[in-house]
Amino acid sequence: MAVYASFRSIGAYVPEKILSNSDLEKMVDTTDEWIVKRTGIKERHIADEHISTSDMGAMAARVAIERSGLDKSDIDLIICATVTPDYFNMPSTACIISDKIGISNVQAFDISAACSGFVYSLTIAKAFIESGMKKNVLIVGAEKFSSIVDYTDRSTCILFGDGAGAAVISATTNKSEAFVDIHASADGSYADFLVTPAPGSVHPANQKMLDEKLNFVQMKGNETFKLAVKTLTKDVVDILKNNNIKPSEIKHFIPHQANYRIIKAVGDALGMKDEQVVLTVQKYGNTSAASIPMAINDIYESGRLKEGELMLLDTFGGGLTWASALIPFAPKAK
Ligand code: UT7
């Protein structure tokens, strides 16, 4: 009998501390008005100094496992998507999360696809499940983005926030619960659009790294913006067309939360109504790989996401990477 991947549960962790636009006005030459007008962001959450990416990932993972109705011993693969791992570059944050949530002796690894990391992880979970190798995959998107942000650089520090989201993806034989389609891609020729230059083999950690602030994220904002609108729109148009699905049939359009203007442009190009588009950018900012699972968790916790409803995910990030997915919500725990 054919086995399919299904989206079984969601969880998230949002740090308590809020960094508002008025806080940022005191730190750099910016205004609340500029930030809201150009990005839609009003505030973002920042993790305390002693909280790591794995701490947030573990908290989100516990919620997702609890809501899945599974025992943690049922999880047979853990994937963590992050560009702000606990350590550059070992052990993986997934290994640390596995220890923190008390799951041992299962395969665990990180993937690096920046903001596209969560949807990339969904493609991997699907492949493992549908090949019969795994049954219940825990995927985590977790970022302590504040650890790579230069809070004297107004072009980036207003954008990013911290947080984590997690999901359990399970095997099912029920085709109506299966992922409808998923697609991920990349173009490395735009690698310099969004980059954290150090530490790495190109620029190992040294005094030059600190002097030139190479350990902080750098972005060609305007160029990235234009490419994001173009790529995200084409990606969702293609996935809907390939599956013969009209935008009006999508219950929840859940785009990566980088900038309200990007989300609005893509939503308008598809003719999406406001109630179809999930928006969290105003309160979380851009949380990179955590952005989409945090947004799914938001509609779940507010009672908007119900069994069987179709989600359209769409994401874009450093690499450059992008990905989209058509997935019904398929909770089995009642
Ligand atoms: O998650 C991965 C993907 N990331 C994205 O998709 C992000 C894409 N990019 C963006 O969201 C936008 O490009 C930004 C929000 C980063 C910037 O908005 P923009 O409309 O593209 O502005 P800009 O970079 O073209 O800058 C316009 C002006 C500049 O001043 P001049 O040269 O016109 O005098 C900037 O120096 O705005 C200035 N500026 C600011 N002013 C006040 C840049 N940052 C700020 C700021 N406050 N924080």
C-alpha cells in the first residue's frame, strides 16, 4: 500500500521580550513610521542572552509532539533548519534539541537554507516517509537571529526577530491527508544578496572578522526585495497551475514573513482575499526558518486552522533559495 507524508501537528515558541520600533528609534537613525511603511513590522521578539536556538527549538518541538498525540519514542528523524545554530558548525542544533527533548538514538541533522529552511525540511521529511525509511519526522525551524544582527545597522536590525516553530510529519495511507505537492529550488549566483561573511572557510574567525563586523548579516535589501516578489509569485502560480488548483480554493496562504509589501504584492498577483493571507510580520518581524511554522502555529492557536484545510506555503531566502508547498492540515490526535 502506498504511504504518503502528512502534516500532523504544529508548535511554536515566541520569546517574551519585545523589541519595538520605538526602542529601535533610540538605537539607530530610524522612525516607527519608516519601518511600518516600508516593512509592516511594528515589533519583534528577542531571546534573552542565556537562551539559545536549541532552547527555543526544543520548546517548540515539545508542543508539536504533545499535539501530535504521539509518544516521543515514535519520532524517528529530527531535522532542524537554522542559520543561527548553537555552534558553528558542530554539534548540530538538531542533536542538541534531541537531547533536550529526551529523544536518543535517532538520526538528527541540521539543514541550511535560510528563510526557506522549514519548507526545505518538509521536502526531506516527505522523501524519507514516502520511501518507507521513516514514519514520524520532527522538523524544527529555529532562529536566534539577534545573534547575527548588527544593532548599529539600520538597514538590517529593524527586520529580524527570534523564535521557533516545529511540526510532526507522519506517514499515512490516506491520500486525502497527503501533501498535495512541494517544490524547492535555489540559485547560488545570487549568494551575495544575503550573507553572513564570517566565520567560515572564506573568512575564519579572527580579529579582521570583528573589526569589519563580518559576523553580522549583510543584505542587498532592494535587490532582494525585487527578486523575492518575482520568484515568490512565479513559484505559487506554477504550483497552483501544476495541480489545477485555483487561488480561491486555498484556505490559508502562508508566505514567508519578511516584508508586508512583498506579501501584499504576491497576494494581489494571485487575487487572494485578505482573510486567506496569514500575516504575522507585524508582531514577529522576519524570523527566517521559524517564520512559516510560527505563522501556522498562530492560526492553529487562534482556532483558524482546521482539519483538512489546504495551506499554501511560499518562501524565499538567502542562498538564494525558494520553495512552495500545498499541504492539507491532517491532525490525528483528537
Ligand atoms: O528573508 C529573506 C528575504 N529578505 C527579504 O525579502 C527582504 C527584502 N528587502 C526589504 O524588505 C526592503 O528592501 C527593506 C525593508 C530592507 C528596505 O526597504 P527599501 O524600500 O528597499 O529601501 P532601500 O533599501 O531602497 O532604502 C531607501 C532609503 C535609503 O535612503 P536614501 O539612499 O534613499 O537616502 C536608506 O538609507 O531608506 C533608507 N533606510 C532607512 N531609513 C530609515 C534604510 N533603512 C532605514 C531605516 N530607517 N531603518
